[in-house]
Amino acid sequence: MKPGPSVILGAALLCLPPAFAAPGPSNGQTPMRDVATHDQLSRSLAQQTDPIRNLGPAIGKSDEDPSLKNSSRDLIKESTIICFNGSLTLVPKRAVLFVPDRLQERVEVKPKQEVKTWADFYQRNRGWIRTVEVSREQAMGQKPISESILDAVAKSSSLVVATFKNGPISVIPYEEPEEPNESTTTKPTASTP
């Protein structure tokens, strides 16, 4: 005789691991609870404190407008504008190291020009712009640019722009540190007891 479906189902339930057993106090698990209601959630949120409200008073003067305080910089006045063929770009002042006479009109502001990034403008105008990569120390005026580069720049027929990591950068002229003059320095004299 073959066992019926109820016997097979009962045998299958006996083979289930304990994880699939119904939760309850008999297997050590906590009994299931009802879902929190809207009122219960609202009350618990109302009891929590808002950390933003406990930050204290705002720092600084409340009557000062920070946008007016920091508006003294003017991007146009701090830049050199290079224009050509309907587009322009801005580079920092002192980034243009040399402009030959034939290209002077390209370093003037012209109306109705489309503003381009340095990378786009340079890519379109590589034929007449030359870049010279400088180090951070050279840009800060702490180290000189080599004489061979300065000679090549002075003889160039292209507009020359100083760059640092392919971006235009201002170059402060290098000034050799003054050596102490013997007449201005005092020599310590040996004193006799």
C-alpha cells in the first residue's frame, strides 16, 4: 500500500530545519509584534531633540553681507584677454610672457566674442600660441627661468603663455636675493676679559 499525501506532507514538515519553524517562545525567538502606528511614530519623533537647534547663535556680524565684503576682486582686471576668430579666453595677468608686434591686436578686448576655456581656445589656436611649462618655484619668483628659454621666448614669432601642468599661470619675475654687503654686516669682535 502506498502512503497518502497527508503522510508525505507530515514527513516533509519533520525534515524542515529549525529556521523554518514557526517563531514563538518555544524555540527561543521573541514573538512578533504589531507594526507601529502613525500616532506612535509621531510621538516618538516629537520626543527627539533636533541637533540643529542646539548649535547656538550664528557666528559673525549679522548686519554684514558676506557677498559685499568679498566682492573686491574683479576677474576681468586680474586677467589678460586673448581674442581671435570670434572667440576669447582669459588667462591670469603675467601669464603672457611675450607678444610679438604682429599679434598685439589679439590681446585686446573685442565685442561679441564667444568665451572659451583655455584648453579649447589653445587647441583651436595652436598655430600662433606657444606655451612654456614653468615650475611652481619659477611661477612664484623663487627660481629663475633658464636663459635659453628666455632667449627663445624673446625671438619667438608666437604669443608665449606660461603654463603649469598645462594651465596658464602668472609668473612673478625672479629677483636675485641680495647678498649681504660687508660694510652693512657687523663682524663680532673678540672681547678680552
